[in-house]
Amino acid sequence: MKKYFSTTEVAKYCKVTRFTIINWVKKGLLHAQKTAGGHRRILLSELIRFIREKNMDLSNLELLSPEMGFKWCWEYHQNCNKDGYESHKCRSCLVYLTHSKKCFQLRGEVGHKRIFCNSLCEDCDYYKDYFNNFQWCWEYHEQNDKLDHQCKRCVVYLTRTRWCFTLREETGHEKIFCKKNCTECSYYLKFAPLESPMVNQR
């Protein structure tokens, strides 16, 4: 597990918005360090201390993905399909042991006996929600908006960043050439996960 976490990552673990985390830091409830670029980082030990102090659930910390908008397959099944989670034997599965982000690709490539899915990928709700229905922001804008976003020059395109709005929110990078605020963008309104702090503000 990582030793340092961003405020966005901590927000997901604590099930609050990023802005709540920043407020807690400002009030001294949660201790954070600042990077040379001015971004807050919170130590794992401090996160664990805080979670315990506030009587939050610590048992599943290792199961959670800190990436905003992304859930590991085992995290998804635990939250959305509890019966399926128990029968999937997630903790013994090769996907869990290797922390493979694309479980379906690992299964397709190696066909390993220690991948304990109970259904075909195309029938799996996790696969449908996170991969089958996904569209890159530049593909979406090219088909729907016809706006000159300069996508091929954008850092989102160059790094193949899945959640453009999270990268923009976290870094404010000059090479993200969006023409609109995220909350006004039709792509964001369609694809942003409910965990996004900006969604919680609407």
C-alpha cells in the first residue's frame, strides 16, 4: 500500500468530499504535509490514526482503490453484489493477488484457473459499468460536441488518463485544453462517478 495519499484519495477512504478533507486539515484534525508544488499529502499512519479516532471502518482499507472514480473488481462486488462477493473468493483470486486493474484482460490473456469469476465477462455488471460502456473524453467530444479542444495536444490524451476531470482538479495543468468547466461539460455529466467531489457539490 502507498505511504502517502492525496486529499482526493483520503476523501474516498473516508467517504466524504475532498473539500471536507481540506477543511479537516485546516482545523488541525488531520495532519498533512505539502509537496514542493503545494499539494497536500497525508501519511498512511496518519490516515489510519484518524480513521480509528473517528471510529470509521478500517477493515476494508486494503481492499479500496484510492483512484477517484475507479473500483477494483473485488471492491465493486463487495459493495454492489454482496452475494457474488462471497462466492467469488476474491482474496484468493489471481486478480486480487496481482492487483490487476483490468481483470477481464488478465483472464482473457492467461485463462488462469485461479481467477474465480462466476460469470462470463460480458455478463458481469462490473465489466459493463467500468469498461464496456466507457468512452475517452476526446472520442466523446469528437462525436458529440465538435469543439476544438486540441485533444491530441492535451496531457489527458498524451497520458491516456481515464478521468480527465480528476487530473484537471488535482493539477490544474496548463496542457489540459478543455473549453468548459467540468460541471458544464456534457462528458463529465455523463461519465463522472458519484464519488467525484464536483458531483457532490451539484
